[in-house]
Amino acid sequence: MSTPSLFPEPPPERRVFCNRTLNLRAMPVLGFDMDYTLVHYDVHAWEARAYAHALRRLLADGHPVGALHFAPELFARGLILDLELGNVVKANRFGYVTQATHGTQMLDHAELRRAYDQVWVDLSEPRWVFLNTLFSLSEACIYGQLVDLRDDGVLGAGHDHRTLYALVARAMDAAHLEGELKAEIIAEPTRFVPLDPELPRTLLDLRQAGKRLFLATNSEWHYTRAMMGYAFDRFLPGGDWRELFDLVIAQARKPAFFEGEAPLREIVDDPAAAAPLGGSPPAGRVYLGGNARLVEEHFGVDGSDILYVGDHVYADVHVSSRIRRWRTALVLRELEDEVRHEQEFAHDQATLAALMRDKERCEREQATLRLALQRHEHGEEAPPGAPMPVTAIHERLRGLRSEVDALDQRIAPLAQRSALLGGHRFGPLLRAGNDKSRLARQIERHADVYTSRVSNFLHVTPFGYLRAARGSLPHDPEPLRLPAAD
């Protein structure tokens, strides 16, 4: 009999999930992104303002978009823009499209088949734009809405789907880069930034355990200083977030940061006074630019000794692991709701799986009986299990059809609920029907671990050992149902 733990596990939605075994105790250096990693945002509040700023720029350029409004429920992270057809699609891990909208309108099954029966998503092709982060929601919303306006003849001639995306990308880049949006957030952080009191304690534990920490963000220094101060200082004994980090790099220009040779420039008082720096940077200072090789040299470690934590599947996780061989952790805030919904649906999911096994049994019997009829027509021996008269075979087939129809009536509502788990029209983030979604596949390939927030590492501790689960294969036997321990 196992002894009950004095230290219970966190709730399922707050766990750190492991793709590749990670010994946190043996990781000497941990790096962090800031936006949507160390500093989380109220997605609707932030994206609504980003959308508004982008819309204002489109209006100023003469585009008839004044009647549009932000609709965050339309799209989600992990979807893919199809710049050839003006669609937004969800694909499974193999790249086959399982759901799609044209503009903002969902395609039915027949329309989906016509558009994608002979097409699969290859993210290396310029046709596809992967929505990597929560910053993509406003971008996808405007793109879908502009496609609708184009179809309605409102935008006029000269706009194909690629040029529409170019308009959106320019407007969104300007919204994120211009000072007004970030000035709003600095002026009223309580509106945009939910606090996580466990987060500073998590980094403090890591620091006190001898880990060396660094921050590498694409945000400007004045914004980084304001956001980190708001999110951290009130919870720290010394009241200064910079004491947590050996190295702070702003405007890192990821993903180029991981493959380029840009120099580090020390920030003296403000970015305008940034001075060039040669060699490895001393600790406790703030820099602009730089590159990942300089980070490794500064800490005196190889890439495999660094765990980098970020929210962007490509710029934070994919590139750092592929080019520098850094270990990686992806922050996926939506995971909390997704795991909770799956936990709530677990009983119904077990019922659905049992019903599907019954249906498969009926279908297997139907197939065998049809084969028996075929062999009877040719005067050949019936397959094992079907040595019965032809009339009995037909009667059994009629009975099986009734059984399958009855099963389908019970399966359909459960399958529909499973497909739309969480209430979003594209369903769960990491699933595409019964398969993994394209986003799940990207995470599986490039993130050693993934979790909903950095403070979940508080439960792992700086000394934790995260073990990857045994990979499942279609031919694996079903798990044994062992009796409960006394």
C-alpha cells in the first residue's frame, strides 16, 4: 500500500506537462520571455486595444472599416490563415484541414471537402500563416472581417487575399510598435495585467537554489521596466525585480536573436543613451539587442544547460531549440480552461469511448458477414465465425444495422460535445477531431515541457525531475484495470 503524500499534486490544470524528460535540478541557467510569459495580459482587453489601433490606421489609409468591431470569440491561437482562399483553418498534426472559415463564416462539410480534399497544410509554404500567440487574435479577426468585406464588394477591386493580409500585418505591426498602445497599458496596468502573486516566489526559489536567471524580451526597455515593476516589485522582499536576474535584454529581436550576431548595447539611462559593449556582459545590467551566443558565453554554458521559457511557439521555442539546442518550456495560458473542461467531460468521454468500441465491434461483424455472403456467391468457405445460412446472415445484418443506428444516436451528441469542448466553435486548442491539432504537434516537436503559467514551476520546485510519459501507439494494448488498493 502506498503512503499518502504530505505534498499533494497541484490541480491538473496547473501541472507542468513533459514531452522530453527534464531534470530541473541540473539546469544551471533559466531564461524567460516577458509578454504573455512573465507578464500575462487580459487577452480581450489587450487585443481589443490592439484591434482598435490597427483599425484606426486602416481608416486613416482610406479603407471602409468603420463598422467593424473586435470579436474575440471568432478565432483562437493555433489556427492558420490560408492566404490563397481567404480562409482560417484548423489542421491536424499531419496538416489535413479539419475545420475552416471563409472570412468569418464556418464552412460546412461539403465546402470543406471541395476546398481541402487534395490539400494539406505545410507551414513552410508562403500560403499559410500560423497564429502562434495570443497576440494573433486581433490579427485573425481583422483578416477574416476584411475577407467578408471583399466578398461583399465593399473594399473594391485590387485586393486579393494576400494583399488583404499585407494590409492587416502592416496595421498590426504599427499598432504594436507605436507608442500609444503601450502608453495606455503603462498608464493603466490594472486594466490589462492580472497579477500572479506566486510568480515572483517561483523565480525567487529558483534564484535562491543557485539558478542564474535572465530575461530576453522583444519589448522596449521603458515598457519592460514598467511592466516587470508592476507585476513583481510588490511581491519581492527587496522590492526590485531586477535583483532576480543576472542579465536583462530588451529589444532582443527574436527569432533573429537565436541565429544572428547582433552586439549587446548597454542601456545607461535610456535607450537613446545605449552604448556599445564588447565581450561578455557583466551581471546586473540591462542591454539592447545581442544574440544567444553571447548569453551562452556570459554564463559559461552550452545551449543544453539553458532552459528558455516563452509563449511563442516559433520565436521562443522552435528556433531556440533547433538552432541553439536550448531546452524549452512553452507557456500556454489557454491550457488551464482546456484541461478543466476535459476533466469535467472525463466521465462522458469514457462513455463515448465505450460506445465507439461497441460500434467498432458491430462494424467488424458486419464486414465479416458481408465477406461470408461474397464467398457464398463464389461457392467458397465462409470466414471463421460466419458458417450460417444466407437467410440467417441477412437477418443478422438487419439486426446489426439497427444496433449501429441506436449507437449512433447515443454517440452523436457526445461526439459533438467532445468536438466543441470549451464552447469555442473550433473546439479544443490541442485537438483536431480525434487527432492532435497542428499546434499540439508543434508543441510536441519543439517544447520539452509546456504549462499554463510560469508559476506552475512552484509546484515542481527547483529540484524537480520531470519525466516524459511513455509514448502511445495505435497497437498498444489497453491499460489493465487493476483493483483499487486497500
